[in-house]
Amino acid sequence: MLRTSPNIIVTGTPGVGKTTHSEELAQKTGLKHLSINSVVKQHNIGEKSDDPDDPNLQIVDEDRLLDCIENDLEEGGQIIDWHACDMFPPSMIDLVAVIRCDNGVLYDRLKARGYGEKKLQENLDCEIMEVLVQEARDAYDEQIVVELHSEKAEDIDANVERLEQWIKNWRKDHGKEEGDVKAQDADGKKDEDDPMFLHG
Ligand code: DAT
């Protein structure tokens, strides 16, 4: 089935702003905010980890997760909000937005969430080591992976605006595939094929 709206993963280290971006983008575009945390709770597909430092951590059965969201992904128009990204089938994903955050700012956000020192340090390391960016680049075509910084409130507006524009172009382009001529530049490349389109 051809998607009429794109599926976008919004990923990144906990606390970088995935949910904030996903909610605002959903509100502005009509795409659905698919919070994987909520899916896991709703379908009861998480198992408590035995990590004493992180008793709330849920180990998720990825096969069952994919079963739960398969229809949504096929339908398209999903904003997938999750701190991992490489389990989603590349054929179902149109864009991966990795939200990034300065470590000083992230420290304050995670501290405010009440994270203990060990969990806090693990997450800061994850951000410094660019774990999610690497995971995204390894799992998907690099052309569809974009990094968006989110330290200040204005960053959210700017990032959401860029994603909104990308979605509009994706829709336009895919709508045109049904009959009209595609908008292409002199090289025959479409706007959204250009990674710079999102990098600014
Ligand atoms: P995540 O879903 O990645 O765990 P979140 O969206 O819940 O992160 O955001 C964590 C906290 O940081 C939350 O209190 C909102 C705040 N926040 C996120 N992005 C921000 C930004 N660009 N400017 C100011 N605050 C931000």
C-alpha cells in the first residue's frame, strides 16, 4: 500500500525533546504522534528490568512491538517517538530526525526528572558518544537522517517548522506521482532528496 503521508521517527537520548517535538509536529500537521512508551503500556509488552538503579526501565519485545504498530506504519502519517530507532523496517520509514542537546542543558533536564547519578551519566554519555545518530545512520539511508538541535524554546519552533515544510514537500511530491510531473531541479533531484534541505 502506498503511503499518502510520511512516517517520521523522532529519536534521541532521553530528555532531548522527542515528545515535545512530536506533539507539536502532530498538532501542526495532523500526523499522528505514535508514542512507543504509550504503545508498550497499552499492549503490556514491556518487562521490568532487574537493574536496581533503574527499576522503571522496561525491556520491550521488539517483535511484539512491530506487530502492534504494523498497521499504523502501513497506513503512514506516523510520528514515531522512541529512544531507539533501528528496529523499524527501513521500507516503512521516510525520515529520521535525531534530536540533539547540549550536555549541560541535558544534565539539568534529567536532574529535574529525578534521574539518579548512574542513569544520568549513562544518558549523558549516550548523547556525547552520538549513539542515536550512529544507530540511525547504520540502520537507514544517510540521506534520510537529520540532526536537529534543541536547547532553547525557539529551537523547537524552528525545528518543527522545518519538519512541517519537509512533510508538505513530501506530500506534494507523492501526490504528484499519481499523474503530474514531479518538481525536479536541473539535476533531476527532488528537494527532499537533498539532505541540506533540512540542514538549512
Ligand atoms: P524526551 O521525549 O526526549 O525524553 P521531552 O520532550 O520530554 O524529552 O523534553 C524533556 C524536557 O525538556 C521537558 O520538560 C521539555 C523540555 N524541553 C525539551 N526541548 C526543549 C527546548 N528546546 N527548550 C526548552 N525546553 C525543552
